[in-house]
Amino acid sequence: MPKPEILDPQGKAVQGALPRLGFSGVTDVRQGKRFEIEFEGEVTDAVLAEVEKMAETLLSNPVIENYSVSVEQ
């Protein structure tokens, strides 16, 4: 996700379109990106540490983006 201090024109465009589509009460929209990575075998702490490193070095730009890593079954 873009850091809070980074402008997000795509998020603002979505926020502007929602009321025109009949949705109300939305005060902010931020648009980000998502990667789904599959591994063979068990997802261990070591695997999660590798994914964190991937996110920090390749999948995100830590200067302007925040990231999080989660496991889904």
C-alpha cells in the first residue's frame, strides 16, 4: 500500500466514483497491490522470513510503500 503521505490518485478516483454508484459513507480509499506466492510444504518461520525479504527487496518500494505478509490456507 502507498504510505499515508504519498498521493494516491487511483484511490481518489475510486472514492469519487463510489457515490455516483450509490455507495455512501466512504471517507477514504487507498489502492495497493497484492502478490500471492505459493510454496511447497509447510510455511515455517524461515519461509515467512524469506517472503519478508522478497517484499522488502523486490515486491515493494519501501520508500513509498508499506507491506504486510500473511498466510492464507
